[in-house]
Amino acid sequence: MTHPSDRYRLAPVRDTRIRDERARRSDLAVAVGDADATRFLLAAIARRVDEAKARLVDAIVGRNALHATGASRLLLAERYVERRRHELEAVVAELDRATRTHDDKLEVVDGARGRLSAARAEREVIERHFARWREDRKRLAERRSDD
């Protein structure tokens, strides 16, 4: 039968620190997943911005060609250019919002990394204490066996 002093008194704290580190690791994984999702969304929106810019340039070139010939469809071309400008503005605004969202997600990732580092440090303190306690128990047992 083990003596009550043979039990490590900080075992509950140690178990709590281990669970806390696991939870923080999980939080970090979720935050990284969210940041990856917004990064992919950001890339897709950036492609849409490039496509909208190209359509606007095409519309302007077409309108300018009509303008040079004095064609009667110049008003339609002007409206088309205006629609493309609005489309580009809308996509650029969406890109700005997505960029801010992604930046927020990256801040969450940084915070989660910090909390995980703190949890690991707290667990390591307890582990070092536990190792010293085991070493002390071992030395005590050796001294008793020498007597």
C-alpha cells in the first residue's frame, strides 16, 4: 500500500495543464483552418478583381474604337464601360472586406499561438516540478534502503 506522501500532490494541476495545452492546440488548429479558408476566398476575389479590370479595359478599348469612328452605338458603349467600372468597384470593395476579415483571422491565429505557448510553458513548469519530485522520492527511497 502506498503512503499518502508517495502521491504527487500536484497531479491534478499537471492533468489540468495537459488538458489546457491540448485545448489550446485545438484552438490553434481551428484558427489556422479559418485563416486558410479566408486566404482561399481572398485569392478567389483577387482573381475576380483582375478579371473585372480586364473587362473594363476591353470595354474602354471598344468604346474608344467606336468613338474614333463616330458610330451611333457610342452611348451603349459608354454605358457598358460604366457598368464595368461599377463592377470593378464592387469587387474591389469586396476584396477590401475580405482582406480585413483575413487579417482578423490572422490575429486570432497569433493569439491562439500565444495562448498555446503559454499553456505549454505552464505544463513544462509542472513537468519539471514532477521530475524533481520523482528524483527526490527516488533519493529518499535509496537512503532508506541504505539504512
